[in-house]
Amino acid sequence: MNVMIMGCGRVGARIAGILDQTGHSVTVLDIDAGSFRRLPDGFGGKRALGNAIDGPTLERYGIESMDAFMACTQGDNRNYFASMLAREVYGVRRVLCRIYDPIREEIFREMGLETFSPTSIGAQIMVDMLLKPSDAGRI
């Protein structure tokens, strides 16, 4: 699969490494060249410097040939805008969008995006951990 990842923070870099290691063609796009230091040693994908909410930048790095686009920056609005651009303008088949705000995540999902809210999922995991009997401290 040919995948473009917007954002080379902890999550974007981790996803890029996993996909690269499993044989996918990966392009990581970030506005800060220093962020590429997070990519694992031996990363064989492309490092692309630029803004993913800019059409000419997306085109320069091959958005038209992508099977998937993943928006993984810290900014909900940036992720939403870039995801819509990838899907609606460039026709990328799979577009996944990380949204921190659970309310926005629900709205964007209702608009047809595949969304992920680490806030909602993390909160549920923590509640599940709290309510499950703990083995911590038992011998």
C-alpha cells in the first residue's frame, strides 16, 4: 500500500515505522525537518518537508498515487482540513484522521471521515483499568 502520513510526531513516526517494516511504501510529511529524527533507524520511506494543507505540496510528494492518507498532527482543524483535501480533491480512497476533541471527532465522523480520538479511547481504557480488579502489588 502507498501511504502518506501527515505529521512525524510520536504517533506518526511510529505508524510510519510499522508500515515501512511490513513492506508498505510510506511518505511522511511534516513542516519541521527535525521531527524526522523520531523515525526508526533503517526507515526506508520518504521524508517530505512541507505543509499538508497545501495542494501543491501534496502534489509534489505524490498525493495522486496514494492509497491512504493519515492525518496525525496535534491540530484537529489541520487534520480535518488535510483529510478532506486528500479525500475530496485528490480522491484518496482511505483517509484516517486523528481528532483529540471527542465532540469534533463525532462531527467529522458523521461527515464521512474515518476518525480516531485518543482522548475518548484513552479515557475508556483508564476507566476499564480502574474498574477491573488489579493484580498490582499482589504476590
